[in-house]
Amino acid sequence: MKKIETQEVAKIASLARLEADRATLERFAGQLDNILEYMETLHELDTTGVDPLYSPVQHPAPFREDSVHQAYTQQDVLGNAPESDELYFIVPKII
């Protein structure tokens, strides 16, 4: 039994401003049906006593101390600019 009809896929594509021919819509409807069928299979599993998995990575994130240091001088950074006034970048006005 199909859970997703081609018309529903066409509506979703329209909302997403996507254009698709009939063959593509039918293929996507079949793929979405397969996904929903798989989710139903997972829904049947007994997960009582299973803790939720928030992340597959079990090692902690490394932290470092924040330290303020000046890597470049203002002149070094402004030296890369096509145009500057010795203090700031000069960019075209855009409105």
C-alpha cells in the first residue's frame, strides 16, 4: 500500500519551488514510501531500557584556555586591502 501519492510529492515540490516531471515525481514517491516503510519497521522494535544516544562520539571535547594575543598588526592587515585610509578599509558604498 502506498503511503505517499505522486500528487503529494508534486505539492511538496511546488512548495519548494522545484520543477519535476511525472517520472521523477513517481520515483520520489516510491523512495519516500521506502523510507516510511523502514521507519515503520524501526517503530516495531522494543526499545524499553535503551538510553537515548545523543552523540555517537564518546570522548569529551578538548578545551583550551582563551588567551588574547595580537597575531597581526593593523598595518599588516590593511596592507592586504585594495584601499585604506591608514586606519580602516575603504569599501564602496552600497545601498
